[in-house]
Amino acid sequence: MPVGATSWSFTEDDFGAINQLLQRFLYDSNARCALLVDRSGQLVTTVGERPNFDATAFATLTAADFSANDQLAKLIGETDFNTLFHQGERESMLLADVARRVILVVLFDNRTTLGLVRLKMRQTIDDLSKLFDAVFSRGQSGAGQPNVLADADDEIDRLFQ
Amino acid sequence: MSMINYASREINCKIVYYGPGLGGKTTNLEHVYGKVSPSTRGKLISLATETERTLFFDFLPVDLGTIRGFKTRFHLYTVPGQVYYNASRKLILKGVDGIVFVADSQMERMEANQESMQNLYDNMAEYGYDLTKMPFVIQYNKRDLPNAAPVRDLQAQLNPGWEVTDGARQRVVPDPYHAGENLVEQIPSGEWVERATYFEGVAVSGDGVFDTLKAVSKLVLKSLA
């Protein structure tokens, strides 16, 4: 029965594996920074040079940007745009869908090229997709961890007293 | 779509403020932004037109405390209320964990409220979400205005309740926020109905803003428990 949006969770092992993949990608592509954002706008992780902007706000706008472009794609008869590219004078960003659940955002400058970033991104997306498929197929409480909020009703009540 | 991050020990949830144009959704967020300590909130992002009408959304992240060692982070969004912006309004509902419907209490806005409520049900259904089974709170805003409709009328029009068919849930549930009223009860025709929790508010002065936010956040966390 549909209720609402499903919940998802990831463990420290998942987190380690994701970060390792992204670090490898940054090394190979010479990009500055990579961010993973879920489709509802929550920041999953940031790897590489620490962004000097508000990463939470950035994640929200990224998800909105991607969703808006998905709808634009549908209007012109495409199912989606699986990558988006925004070019600036010095900084550029490439966004790509991962497993229809998360968005990989790569920030890069003129120390590399769009072609190289795009090329290296393909393999990373394949690897991340496999990883996230496994994470999502486990569901919320099957992440090898007990549901953190199980039987926490009293504590939740106290939080809002 | 709530996200539990065991590495950074955070629970992230998304709450959307929905309702007709100029009803006070953005004002709710601005009040929260103004009152919460800067250390527990992020920037207020507004994608608005030059006349300050919300074009895409407003966004405010707030931390509401710690449970079982996990920080609870709530991402608050508003949608553009104007009918014209339905395509972008629908996008904001993606992955929502809890809804606040901000109704404009003024009598002449009743139709706009009803239209927006119907639009909310329709947009949620398109995502496969069932509003009657998820955290949902209504705020009757602008209670200070002389032309505000009585709460009884607003309740009858916007929150008449949905039928409870599950026998196990057919028992009276008192409304914790309004003495003498029930959230689940049997109506004279014999049907059992459930209504959403409601609050009266004056968002410009902050009345009811935190009561609404606390109630919906609590419902969201309990839905995860």
C-alpha cells in the first residue's frame, strides 16, 4: 500500500565504499570536488576540496535543477536527461543521474577538460549504481543496523516538550 | 524520503509547506529562520520573483535535537502557491516525509484553499503517496484578521476527515492539542473518520508557527520509529 516516500539508510561501510570510489574518480579526472545528493535534495557526501559554499543549500538546488530538467525532457519527448552540464568562466559543473536515486555533481576548473571528466565519470557511475542498488534493495532497517528510532517514542515526545 | 546516515549519525527528513498563494507559507519559514539560533539552522534560500512571490521554492534546514545519538535535521520547503506554477510545485513534493497545509482563514479565500487542498491530494497521488497515511498537519493562518472564517467552518470545508476502515483503528483518539475534540471518532452516520491535526496561527507575529512545526516533525519521527 503506498504510504509516502520510502526511507533509506546507509552504513559506515557503504559510506567508506562511496567515498573511495569518488576519491579515485577525482584522482583520475583531475576534478576539484564531487558531491552526492539524493533526489529529494539531501546531501549524502562531499569528496575532494572542501567547498567554500553552503553545501546543504547547494544540494537542494541541485535536486531541484535535476527535477526541473527531467520535466523539460519529458515535455520534448525524452524520458530524462541523464547528465547536465553548466559551464562557467572558471568553474564548471557536470551532474549525472546514479541509479535513478541519487545525483553525482562534479565541480571542475581549467586544470582538466569536460571530455576527461565525462569519460572517467562513466565508470564511476556504473560502480556507484551497483553500490546504490544494493543499498536501496536492503531498505531502511535491513542495513545491517537495527532501526535507530524503534521504540524511541518516549524520547521523541521529550524532544518536543 | 528520509535518509539515515549511520556514518555521520544524522537523520534527514523533508517537510513541505503547501497551500494557496499569499497564505503565509514563506512567512512561516521566515519566522522559524528569525527565531532559531544560527548554530542550528542553515541559510534560507528563496527562489522568488522580483515581487517576492515564490517562483520555485523556499528552503530552510533546521536541527531539532538529538535522538539516540542521531542529529535530527529537517529540511523545510515551501511551494509556490499560485495555481499557474503547478509543474514546479509538484517537483517539490518528491521525497516528502511530512506536509503542512497553510490555509488562509479569510472567508473570501475559502475557494482558493479548497482548490489548493485538492491539488495537494492530486499531486501526492501522482507520486503514489497517500496523504491520509502520512504525517499531515493543517495550519489555519491569519486568525487575527476580522474577516477570518470560524475554525469550525474551515474544518468542515478543508478537514472533514477520511474514513477509517481498519477495524483495529476504529477507536476514539483525542486531539492532544484541542481539549474535547477528537482526531479519530465515529460520526452520527456511523462511519469512523480521522482528521488531520490542526493549529490556528498568525504567521506574521509567529503565533502557532512553532506548534505546527513541532507537531509535524514529531509525526515524521514517529512514522520512522
